[in-house]
Amino acid sequence: MARYIERTKYDWWSTTWKLAVFILLIVFAVAVILPSRGWVWTSVMVLLSLWLYVRLMTRRTAYKCADCGNVFQVSTAVNFFTTSSMGKNADGTYFSAKKLTCPKCGKVTKARVLKRADAQAAKGSGRLLK
Ligand SMILES: [Zn+2]
């Protein structure tokens, strides 16, 4: 089982640039593709950008069940069709979460978003989870 750490400020930055690329692709679609190829190709381009964005995010994240603590990953499709939300920690800080069904206990919980631990993350200050 891969190890995952809690999201840090570094992750917010990595989320931001992915979002920036995504927005740039949308702007490109509307500004360049729309006048020459019309709405159909623009929609395809926008959907592809959105899918790419979700895929990039999915590959690097895992979710922790709020009920049993099980850590699991979801497919790009699941991530694409579910919405993210925010949760509040006991110490007053916030965390990002997603309403997901846990594959272990089967309960629908506000699953906490975790980042897959990699070489880059090991340098950070995130707490490692078993
Ligand atoms: Zn569970």
C-alpha cells in the first residue's frame, strides 16, 4: 500500500498551476477554436481540458474514510462526477474533502483528501500515514 500524506501549502500551489493551465486551455478554446470551428469543437476542447485536469489531480490524491480511516483511491470518472467540499478540523483549520462511498465499510462519508507521498512530498512537513 502506498503511503499518503496530508495536503500541505505546497499542494495548494500545485493545484493552482494545474487550475491555471486548465483555465488557459478554456480561454484558448473560446478565443481560438470558437471563431474558426464553432461551438461543437469548443465544447469538446473544454471537456477534454476538464478531464485532463481531473485526471492530473486524481493521480496524485487518495481519500481517507471519515468513519473507519481506510485510505483509498478513486478512478478519474468517479472524481469527475463527484464534487469537492471543505471540512473543519478540531483545531479550527480546514481540509478539503469529497463525499465518497468507502470501499471497506461501505458508508458514504466526507472523505478527507490526501496526497500520494512521493520523493517531492518526503521533503515537506506533511505527516506520513500508514
Ligand atoms: Zn470506511
